[in-house]
Amino acid sequence: MQPRTRGEHASAGSLLAWGRDRLRASPAIDHWHSAIAREDAEDLLALALGVAVEELERDGTVTPRVERRFRESVERRARGEPVALIRGSVDFAGLRLRVRPGVFVPRGSTELLAQQAVAALRRRRSPLLVDVACGAAPVACAVAAALPAAEVWGVDIDPAAVRLARANARLHHLANLHLRVSDLLSALPSRLRGEVAAFTLHPPYVGREEIRGLPREIRRYEPRHTLTDGSADGLDLVRALLGEAPGWLRRGGSVLIEVAPYLSRSVQSLMRRGGFEVGVAADPGGLTRVIRGRFG
């Protein structure tokens, strides 16, 4: 950026160009597509201005206070901190959910899991969903909001995650969403046995030896237990749920699991061995992301 005279305000366009170049040069960011630096810079300037990204005016000027806030945010992002944590929230399935350090940040790709759950429950007379390893509860909140008549449970072994999930449920007045600290299904009420229409799970599916290969921004800012269950293939939690789920599912109930595409066949095989009828759902790019197992 060119130096400015005293009292001169920076333009939004010049700040965006600086932010884009600063982020492009950062080795701490996973540059998984070519526009990520530009998009992050736009998100951060919109945050500093208190407007939507669509409302940014490149020809407009910004105050020194806004410029300072933007530059501080860009430097945080350049060190690898996710935009969602800088903002303190993430948009998911039409809901704005709170996020905080120490709890896995929901990704937009998980909206497919929520959509599949809603589709599975819409056909049920008494829809009952259990979201396992719910984290900040993006899936549980999305389903509870879409289906007010559904009974939705979210469980997670981490008390911090459950506290955040409860805050998100209160934020959106989701009285039909119940949340508990639980090691897998151990804290669920016994009355739910044989009544669950669907389980959802976005497991920590990274193999223990693969953690070191993850981008720095993920390794540094996401809790390790939300990335891997410590097993060699990252599927021990999947095995555990598939082993326990039949005792809780009603006839024709489903287990819906989101994994990376490279694990799709492995999860399908585990489901078939467990007696499930298997189906899949692909994302808009054609990659299989959700594996459906129907039981009974």
C-alpha cells in the first residue's frame, strides 16, 4: 500500500489488496483453492465494518479505527487462526452458531449430513434423532430448527462442547433439542432404546499417524480429540457406534456418518458387516461424504 498523508483514509479496495497479499504469503494457511486469501480478506473487512460481504464497497473509504481492526484480524488469520474463530460465529444451514477455541469449528460441508438427517426424519411419525460427538451442535441445531416436532438429542464426551452446544440451542430457542455429556451413548435415557429413528455422526476420522500431515491451521486450532480417535485408521468411534446403534434404533432406523471420501468404502464395509443396508450421498462436487446405514 502507498503511504498516506495525515488525515487521509484508506480505501476498502487498497486494504483488501493488502490483506489478500498478506494472506497469500502465509505458510500457516491451507491454500486449498486459489481464491481463499481474497475471500478471507473480504470476510475480515466486512467483519471490521460490521456489514455483509455483499455490501463491501471497494471505492469507499474506511476510518482508522476500522483499518486497525482489519489489520489486526488479518495478522491473526496469517498466523493460522480460522476466520470463524476470529468472528466468533459461523453460518450453518441458515443458522448463525457461536464458536470458540477448544471446540471443533463446524464446516459448511457438514450441511449435507444435516440435510440427509432431515430427509430421513420427515417420513417418520415420531421423529427422534441422536447426534453423536455433536461438538457445537451444528447438525443437531439444524435438524431441531427444521423439524420442530422432532425430538433431538446431542451427546459429546467433552463438557466444553456441550456447554457451547447448549448456548447455540438457547440462541435459537430450540426447546426440542436436548444435550448431554456422554461417552458415546452411555448418558442417553433408557426410554430411547428401540425408539431412535436416526443417528448422525461426524467422527474424528483422521488416523493417528496422519495428524502430522494436516495443515498447520487445523493442527494448531482444532482440539486433537476432534480430529482423531487415536486409532490407526480413524474409524474406532464409527465401529463403536455401529456396534451399539442396533439396540437403540427402531425398525428401519438409520445411522448417517460423514467422512472424507477416501474412507467411504471402509465405512460402507463396516456397515454391511454390522447388518446395515448401505446407501451414500454425494456433495455438489460429486464426492461421497455421507454414508447411510439402514437397520432392520
